[in-house]
Amino acid sequence: MEDITADLLAGRAGHGDHRRIRHVMPMSFRDYLTVSGRALPLPPPAQLWDMQSADVREQLDVVSFLVDDYDQAWQEYLRCGGFPRAVYEHVTTGAVSPGYLRDLEAWLVADLAQDEAPDSVPLLLNALSDRATSPLNVAKLGRDLGYGSRELGERRITRLLSTFGAVRCPQRDDHGRAVPRAQAKCYLTDPLLAWLPSRLRAGTGEPPMPTLTEMALGTSLALALDRKQEGRFTYGDTIGYTRTESGREVDFAPVPVPTGSGTRSTTPLEGKWVSHGWRSEALVIENKYRAGILATRNILDLTHPVWAVPAPLVALLLR
């Protein structure tokens, strides 16, 4: 098992020797563009609390004619994820091998399915992917998967979170605090985890690109917050969604983050991966926060209080 773990995750450590904790995580989209040899400009990461600055606008204007190229690269990244071996196989052969997928499943079985049949791991990943864009009802999840108790479902999800296979996205209030007893969303931290069920088990559907996009952006933002304040990812205190007065959701609400001049709040983000009709979606953020970013598929429009920015460029601004 040690060899498998090393093969899957080696080298994905945190940045900077000053950090006491190093997270072993798959590649970011920025890493993927670098190692896959795509000749695309890499805008520098933005300040999380100032993602609509004049500098960011200038950087986005420079790459505006390449939005379709970024979209194609983003879709490729969402198909293979960021595990180093998966990226290598996808770049060199065009697909992640069944052998590697089985190795990945074996790692998850060892960590998650100590008390159940191995087949339950792909079914759990499939169920979480299907429900990722909505608050997770753990009791219903357990019933649908035949767990027999809510406690078993909670235990399986807790194990996935503790191995960094998932990140929790709780509901937050207008001060960035988690809302007690509210249902949280649960994102898989690597796109390949969402593909594993459909590639290894018949009867499970392929994950849609909008869902994969929201999960990938959530993970990127969570890790960006952890780099600003070490330990937040480990303790599950990073991202969060919020509800408007009309009951609509904003995927990534502002949360407090330390800066050199005191505490600031992150820029509100929404992931929609649309190619048209984005203004109606942006009004949800605009009405609540008066500004923010809507992550689209290939629309770049910086002329409104809420910017439309292609999801891959949002990912690059975050990491």
C-alpha cells in the first residue's frame, strides 16, 4: 500500500519551506498546463480579496483572444484530474489507463471501505458527484446507498474528508461564519475521482462538466485560503456557500482572510460554466454583493459589476 500511495500522490507538497504542514494534493490546473506542454500564458494568481482589481483586468484583457484554447485545456484537465500518473497517461496516450483507475480505487477501498464491500466506494463517489452542486442530505444518501444508518454514511464521508479526497463546503452567513446545523455541500477534490465510477462500474453516469467545474473551483479556492492561513484546509474551515433572501445560492460566499493590512473578505464567486445568458445568473451575486465573479465556460466580459470570467482563468487567478 505504501508504494501505491507514493505513486499516486508523491510530490504534491505545499509551497514554501516556512510551512509546518505540507498537503499532498493532486496538480492544480496551472500545474497541468505547465507539464502538459500547452503554450498558453499563465496569468499570475490574484489577491483573493481583490480579484476585480485593475491589474487583474489588464491580465485578463491580454489573454482574451485565447478563451477557447483555455476552455479546451480545462475540459481535458477535468477529464484526467491532477494525479501525476493520470496526467502523464492522459498526455501521452489520450486516456487514463484502467490499471491506474483500479490502483486509485484500491487506495480508496483501504481508507474508506474497512467495514463494507469494495463496490460501495465507486457507488459513494458517484452519489457524491451527483449531489455535489446541492447541500448534501447525509441521511438520504445513506438510504439510497443501502447503508442502513446515517452514522455509517457520516463515517464514510468523514474518512474521505480526512484523506483529502473531498472538501466540505458549509453554508455561511453574511459574516463568513458557518451556519449551525445547516447542510453542507461536499466536493471531490480531484476530477478523476468523479470519473472513476463510470469507468469501472456499469450503470453509473459520467459527471457533467458544470459539476466538475464547480468542484474544481471549490478545491482551488479552499487551497488558496489554506495558503493564506495554514491549517484551514485540514480543519475544514475554508470555502462556503450562502443563500440569498429569495432562497438562491451563491456557490462561494465571501470568507475572512488575513492580509498585510488586516482581515479582508474574499471575492464572491459563482460557477455556472455557461456560454450564453450569463447576466441573469450574475444578478444573484450582484443583488447580494454588488460585485463578484461568475465563472463561465468561454465568456469574458468585464463591463458589469459582476465579471464573467472563463472558469479556467478563474482557476489560474486562484492558484
